[in-house]
Amino acid sequence: MSPSDRRIRRALAPAAVLCALLAAGACAGPGHPGSAHAAHAAHAQSAAPAASAAPATLEQIAAALGCTAELGTQAEELRQGACETGQGAYRMTTFAAETGLRSWLAEAEPYGGVYLVGNRWVVTGPSADALAGLRERLGGSVENGAAHTGH
């Protein structure tokens, strides 16, 4: 297995845990009042494309990044993939419903990171700057997870 494959598999491991939580129904709502997610939810909703617009697929997101997605989880509720460019590793997830996206973000944001959130899809990348080009091509809004400084 190449180092790139190991990095992608390592990057997908936390997402697999989140998938299991979603499938088990551990995520009941879009976030808790006062959470980082709740603070960003209103902003993300206003920046999201119209609900009638078809959401981007993993393949379209990867093409916009300039890479080929290595598919991971493929379930009724969501699809996940990852790829790597010269700027770093990216993880992409598409959702069957907006509620799945919001539940996923509520579980993921406490771990930190930067998320580009679109219409039923999310991409994580190495930095907000690394996601800027993708945002120009696909739209969406940048959300930040909790900072883990001083721990």
C-alpha cells in the first residue's frame, strides 16, 4: 500500500465512525444551542444554493479539485470519498438529505477542522485557503470546527 493510500485510509477512519453514529441514530438534531455548529448554521443556510439545485456528486467535487475520488463508504444515507492534490488530502461526503449533513457536522465540528459545506455535501481540507478554489467553482460556505488549543 502506498503512503498516499495509507493517508487516505487514515483520513477516512474518523468518517467511518461518524457514519456508524448516524446509522445508529446517535445524532438527533442539527446541533445544540450555543454550539459552534449552531452559530454557523444560519450563515450556511443563507449561503447554500437553492434547494431545487441538484447537489454535487463525489465525482464532480473531485473533478473540481483536480483529483480522482477514492470511494469509501457508499450507503443509502451518504457516500464518502477522498483524494489528494498538491495542496493536501481532501475528504468528501455527499448526503441523501440535508438533515444528514447537519447531523454529520454536529458530530464532526467538535474535532476541529475546516469544512466547505454545500447543498447536501461537505468537503474537509488542509485549510480554508486550500478550500477557496473549490468554493469558487462549487459554491458553499466555509465552517470551522472547534479549536483545540491549550488541551
